[in-house]
Amino acid sequence: MNAMNHQSGPLLSAQKLTKTFGGITAVKDISFDLMPGEILGLIGPNGAGKTTCFNLITGFYVPSAGSVSYRGRDVTGQKPHAIAQQGIVRSFQKTNVLKSLSVFENILAGHYLEGRQSLLSTFFPGSKVRRTEAALRDSAADIVHTMGLSRRMDAPAYLLSCGELRLLEVGVALAAKPSVLMLDEPAAGLNSQEALAFGETLRKLRGTRAESILLVEHNMALVMGVSDRLVVMNFGQKLAEGRPADILANRDVVEAYLGKAHA
């Protein structure tokens, strides 16, 4: 009954999140909700505090003030692995791909968060573990296809192009079966055509491989094209929130990005 109640409310909610490092406030009083089935873009100039927000939500930083709730439960300050196991899974700006492993092996390795089997059962597998292993391999192959990397399935990651590496990073995050998929600049290094294709992939993932997506991205064409709503940050604070068309028409946002002379 509870789960049904929460579905009408936010899947993920940040409330008055604040983080100070020494005397510097990196994020101040940030609040926003991520709704079920939504792609929410978190945008802003460099140094606006977007990645710090990601780190606060996923447990890499403990907030100085404020809270994070997931499906109506407070998860503030929990350890990163505990948050990931509940279904909040992120990719990183710096790649977390193992370069010597193949595309398939990288995505298979990502499943072990979800597999949760003991070291003992890994070395002495019973029939249940073997069934689980077969299911994980099937799932890994399916994610490879979903991300458009079938032709590169057996290629070691170090041979991939920048664009292919980005797809693989998202594939590794998907392997952990996220409800909330959090992507930190997934289109960095992609050309405009690759970014367009990546946007299409994100649309397909929402509601199938992940319930909702939270996206930090500098590629404005991509983020405007795929996001249902945007939260704009500037100097650690929320500057604006709304649909892409409203954000594009917001004078404060234009000034934050371009400076007053251009506005």
C-alpha cells in the first residue's frame, strides 16, 4: 500500500541541501524533486555545484544541512554502496570502466552489485548460483545491445572511441538495475551526431531500464532535447526550475550563462 502512495509523490527528493568545505559553501539550500518516469536535467555554469549535489545524493559527501529522501524514506548520509543497493546508481565524470576488460565483461562486472553473492558461493557455486550467473550474462548481453555496442561486445575497453566509452559507462551503471539513474556529463567528448543518438538512447532507457533519470550535462542541445524539466544552479544555489522552453526564456539563466552584456 505504501509503495502505491509514494508513486504519486517524488521518487527522489532533495530538501534544502547545503554543503560547506571549510569556509566555502559549495551548495546552499538546494531543493528539488525527481518524479517517477521523469528525466530531470541539472544544469549551470562550471563550478555551480552540480557534481557536489550528485555527491550529496549518492552518499559520497554528507550534507552540512538538509536531507535526501528516496521513495519517501530518509537516506541522508548513508554510505554510497547502501544507496546504490537501494536503486540510486550513478556514472562518474571520470570513467569507472576497467580498460583491460571487454565491453561485455565490464557490464557483467557491473551486475555484481545486484548479484550480491558471497565469496564462498563464487568459488563453490551451487545450481542456484549457476542459474543466477546465466541470468546475469543474459542481462549483460541485453544491455550491450541496448547501448548499441553489439559490434564491440568482445573489444577491450581501451580500444573504444570516446563516444563508445560514454555508452559503456552508462551500460555499467544500468547493470546495477537502477530505479534512479544519475548521469554526470555522459555526453562529454561526443560530437553533435553522437550526442543526438545518445539522447535517443536515454529516452528509451527511461521507464524501461531505469524508472527516472537525473542528468548533469553541459551539452545544451542534448539536455534541452531530452529533459522533461530542468533545475538551473549558479554559485551553489538554485537559480530557476521549469520546463526547457521556460528556462530558455528566463533572463536570469541567460545572464548566468552569457553574462549581462549578452542578455
